Amino acid sequence: MSINSKRLKSLFKEINSITDTTFGAGITRLAYTNHDKILKELMIKHLSDANLKVEVDEIGNIFARRYGRESGLKAVAFGSHLDSVINGGEYDGVVGVLAALEVINSLDDDGIITKRPLELVIFACEESTRFNISMLGSKAMTHKLDRQKLEVLKDFRGENLSDIFQKYGLNLANLDKIKNRALDYDSFFELHVEQGPLLHSQNLQIGVVSAIAAPHRFGIKIIGTAGHSGTTAMQYRNDALCVASEIILAVERVAKKYADKSVVATCGNCVVKPGVINVIPGEAMILVDLRSTDLESRNLAFNEIKNEIENIQKSRNFSYKIKQISTENPSVLDKDLIELISQEARNLGLKHVIMPSGAGHDTMNISEFCKTAMIFVPSRNGISHNPSEFTSFDDIINGTKLLKNVVLKSANSSKGDFYEKSTFIK
Amino acid sequence: MSINSKRLKSLFKEINSITDTTFGAGITRLAYTNHDKILKELMIKHLSDANLKVEVDEIGNIFARRYGRESGLKAVAFGSHLDSVINGGEYDGVVGVLAALEVINSLDDDGIITKRPLELVIFACEESTRFNISMLGSKAMTHKLDRQKLEVLKDFRGENLSDIFQKYGLNLANLDKIKNRALDYDSFFELHVEQGPLLHSQNLQIGVVSAIAAPHRFGIKIIGTAGHSGTTAMQYRNDALCVASEIILAVERVAKKYADKSVVATCGNCVVKPGVINVIPGEAMILVDLRSTDLESRNLAFNEIKNEIENIQKSRNFSYKIKQISTENPSVLDKDLIELISQEARNLGLKHVIMPSGAGHDTMNISEFCKTAMIFVPSRNGISHNPSEFTSFDDIINGTKLLKNVVLKSANSSKGDFYEKSTFIK
């Protein structure tokens, strides 16, 4: 075991020295910006220095391959992302890439060559901050995004993705040539900060992710009757904001009911029209983010929310419309890998728990093509997407050791059921 | 009884032909605009044609005096306003001015000169639309507004009141000279559309206003904890919007409890921060408009709302701040005049009710200086401040007849307690 914490900390500092300070506090390293490009070039240098074969695909994902002892075996891949939200923290995504490179460097230090090839992956544009779409890199690689859709995509400032790509050194016209490298993976591992409070609050060192929740996002538009706040007696009112309030509390109640099925629901906004102090609200629009790792429970909760709204209609006069925004499927991660990670955590004496992930990760997109697993390390107070995001180096090093061990176990296995002919990567 | 409905309808059409059509549907005649000025000049012509002595004061209120048979008696005054909200209706304010001029013209037709002088009043800038302050004209006349405050006042487009005045032909520097003409009134009457549903829904023709409600306006700022919508389990949340929802329903509950004391309460807006679909709301700000004609009940309701918030704190973790916006005192109108109007309504065979006014009116400001009363005519479906605002001409004529009779009775009375030496108007 030769995890080099000095090397790891040095790379952590180097990565986080690259941030767009014009945004103020914390880390701002939006995808496909100049800061992202500078870091991409720095990483390519580090990966090449580690004698890895580096490729960048048509969406900007970076792949760095270390050859294995045997030919014809699928790779064991691992990685995360380096782009950030605006005013984000130093750990989200970064920790997974740091750990991945340290695993490679440490294997070099140990003089170990695995049976299977290894592949370090840095996904492009994981955060939805710039384009309102998350995980552009892993979605494009796994053919979940059409070029036509990307051609009309604009960032929050209104700049076209194709113009952005040109400046960054990519060409959107080439996107159809992108290869789904996940088809050539035996397994994929992502180490990530939890971004939630469970591990820190329970003094645990490792979360072994069982499943990744996916959001069903929708709006509820409520139409009541606007009226004069002074002249309309209480019994004549159809106040859309009072209806919205009942619905918001119903959404919370339903999510709590299904909490043991890892359901969470959030009304992130409520926009009132006309929204002035002396007019009874005539309209309200609630935005709902409903998630679970269990699709059936999420669907049950959604139906129950609709029933609650219809119950509210028995005592209040209003109409409503549900506007679907997006719906994605949760990912159940690989049971054998969950067991492997748990076993290795026990061997390392790390206090761990098997837990769902409420946040989405690139691993979701990879999970349809190979066995996947995720390792969480604690986030202090559960804070993330915030300059005060923090994970201790002790926790990062524990996670890196664990990642190394499970990668080693997976990459030295060539059981019949693991062995397949490589489809395109020689 | 010689109310001339043709003359009344003709003036109604003439007044409502003056509207700023660039705003779209309905009537838009904002105070101190060019449209307001055109109508002011038209009205001055009509008032002069009716042999009235017209004066315009330093805030733009118009006064038209008809001399009485006896000197040294205080005047009987009556009127309303002609400015409108944006996309308002044809009746709000207009009906009171129409009726007032018709009373004068009709007395001329009848050859009647009253003992007391009469004074028709058209108040300037009753609506709060342009400057976020209502009743500028009656407040300035009764010395409730400082010149210093008005000197820094801007309209919703950011234009200074002093520049607006210059274009309109007024001079803010002269405001200190304004006379409180209400000191010289024996009584003041305002005919107005109800702007609420009571009369129309109960098939009544006249509302005799007992008291005018006044608003206590405040904001409730709620501070919870923002968090990731996916990674924060339900039991770890301090969702400011869920708290806001409980408070909004509590405000409604309290107002319903005090409904028989004419309390109404409206949460007109709820602004959520950060207000995005994937973040648990960390802050919410509710705007509350709490009104009653009964100050004690309004204060009780306010205290009960605060108690409800503190009850919510027993089961939810948040802090809050109440920000006072404005508080005005309700006006109780004159009991003798309420009795007089009721009696005259009975004499005319008009179905009437004594009722509070939920909306504010210029009469509130006058009521501190002389006896005041208000007559309401029905608003179809209670709709006002809307292009579909409607009151039938039958109802307007009923109201005008009633106004004429109560003005006549008041102006021919010179009982000792009514008789006082005129303070400044010769």
C-alpha cells in the first residue's frame, strides 16, 4: 500500500489553483471555458507523465489507458469530473480524479501491472450550471444526446455550444463519430464526496452506493381568482397561493411517507401572479423535484401527490395543470461490486454503510453498459456546491486506498464471466 | 327629481374616451400624465359651464363651488377621483364624479339653491399605481404628506415627481401653501363602485358605508437552510418554503376567525431564494396585507398571526423577521349621515345594506376634519381594477338620486350644531 498523500495534496492544490476568480468565492470552473481548458492541458501532461495513453473524445472526455498483462480483456475504468458549479467547492468531482491518478501512480510505485487494462476517465461537463443539462460528457459518449439537440444548445449567457466548442478546440460536427467506450469496460468505479450529511453525521468513513436516485421534475400551475385584497371577503376568495401552500405541504408529507424508499421531494420555487401586496394571488406555479433510487416508489409518490391535489379541490375552488419538465430512471449499481467494496472496506478497517445516492453522477450513464459502483467519502455537514464544501485528506486517502484495492481485485480477476473479447479498443 | 340620464351617459362616454391606449385593454389614465391633464381641462370646462367657481390646488385637486343662500355656513362637499390603475375599468372613481356633477346640473334644472354652499371635489392621484402611494391628493390637502418626502418621490419608471409636476403645470415648491379645505366642510359624501361582490351577489342596490378598513402591511422573512434537493434526506431539511406555506395558511385561518369583525388578510406574494428546482429553499419572504374597519380586531389578528408563527417554530427549525411596511388607521364614518342615507334610500325604495369598505378611499383622509359618508353602488361579480369592471346605468342613476337627496337634506340644514363661521373660504 503506497498511497502518496504528499503527491495527492500537491495535485489537489494545483487543480484548485485554476478557478475563475471574477465570480468571487470558492471554485468556478465552468465546462468548456478557458479555465477548464487550462486544467485539461495540465491533466493531459500529468497523465502522459504517468506513461498513460491519452485520448480526448468528440465531447471533451479525457481517457488515459494503462495496459494490462493479458490482451483481449475489457478494462477496469474509474474517474470523475473536474468542472464545477459557480462558487462551488474544491472537492466535488476533483476527489474522484485525484484518487484515480493516485491509484495509477501508486501501482507504478508498487511495480504492479494488472491483468486487465485500466482506464482513467475525466468526464466533460458534469454540472448542469452552464447549459441546464447535466453530464453532457457521459451522456454524449453513451449516445444519449442527439447532435441536433446540441447544435441548438446555448449556455446561460446565450452563447451557442458550437461556437463554444470551436474556441475550446472541439468540433460539434464530429460528434456522430463518438465511441461508447463503456462497451469496452468490464467495470467502472467512481469515488465522490457524498454531498449529503449522512456519513459525517454518523461518523462513518465510507459510503458504498447501492443505487443512484434520478429526478422526476415537474411544475404544478394553479389557477385561482385574482381579486382586491381589501374588498373581497374571505369566503369569496379562490386564493392560488393558499392552494399552493397546501400542495407544498402535501408534497413534503408524501415524501416523508416514502422516506424509507429513499424518496425525497423538494418544491424549489413558487412563483405568484400578479405577486403584489394588494391583490389576491390569481396564479401560482410550483417547481417540484421528486427523486428516489426506487422507480416504483417514486411513481407511487407522484400519484399520491396528484391524489392530494384532487383532495384539496374538494374544499377549494381552483384548476391546475401538471407540466412535465424531465424524468430520468434511477440506476441500481452492481451487487457483486457492492459486496467487493464492503469486503475491502472491512479489510481496511473503515466504518462504512451501504447507502443510496440522492445526487446524479456520470456513473448512471455508464451503468447501462458495464458493472458500476460508487464510493462516497464524507462531506462536512453535508454541504456541497458551496465554497465551504469540505472533506478531510484523511477521508480522501481512505477512499483512495479503498479504490485502489477494489480496482486491483477487479483488474486481476479474469473469471470466465468477466472475460470478453475487446470490441474496439486494441 | 330631475336626474338626466342622457347627460350622465354622455359625460361617462366623454370621460372614458380619454385613455392611454398604448397600455392595451381597459382604461389607463395614470395621475399627472398627459391623458390626466386633457381630462382635467375638459372637466374644468364642464364645471365652469355649470357656473361653478373652479379652483385647482397645489397638488392638483379640483374644487368647484356653488354658492348657497346663506353666508357663513360650511359647505356640503362631494366627489371622487378620475385617475385609474393600468388596464383599469370605466367606473372606479368616475361614477362618483359623474354623479356629483349630475347633482349640480340637476339642482340647476330644478332651480334649487341650497342654504349651504356646495363643493364638488375631484381628488388628484387616488390610485397608488404610479407612485406606490395612494390618495396623494387628499393626503396632501389634509397635510399628511411632507414636501420633503414628495421631493424625492419617483414614479414606477423612475421619473421625479417634481419633473412630472413641471410638465403637468404644477410646482412642488408651492406645496406648503396648500389649504386644508376639509376644515371648511360641514360634510363630505363620496359615491363609489363597491369593488367587491356583496351588493351584486345579494341583489342589493345601495351600500351605506359604515367604516373604511385600513391596511397593516408587513413582510415575513423566513430563514431556513438551503440544501441539495437530491442528497438531503427529508428529516435533515429546514425548508423555508414549507414554513412559508404553513404561515400563509395560518394567516388565512386567523383572518377567517375574525371575519365577522371585517378582517381580511392576503399573502400577495411569496418570494423564494434561491428559487431553483434542485435546491431546498433557504429563504422565503411573504408579503401580507391585513385589513379591518376595526382597529382592535386587526391588532388582535396581527398578534395571533405572530403566535401562530411561534407555534410553527415548535415543530420546524427556522428563524423569522417581521418587516413593517405601512400601517394606517381605519375610519369610522358619521352615524347621523349613515342614518340619513339609509332613510333616503328607504324613501327611494332602494334595497340597501350598511356595510364596511374593504378598500381605501379619499373619504378616509377627509373624515378627520368633517362628517363623512360613502354610498356604494354594485360592481358586477365584484370585479374592479380590471377592464371588465361593470356597473349598470340603472345602479349609477339610483346612486345619483340618493346622493342628490342626501346632499339636499344636508345643505338645507342649518341646525346650530351644523352652523359655524367659515374659516377661510369667503
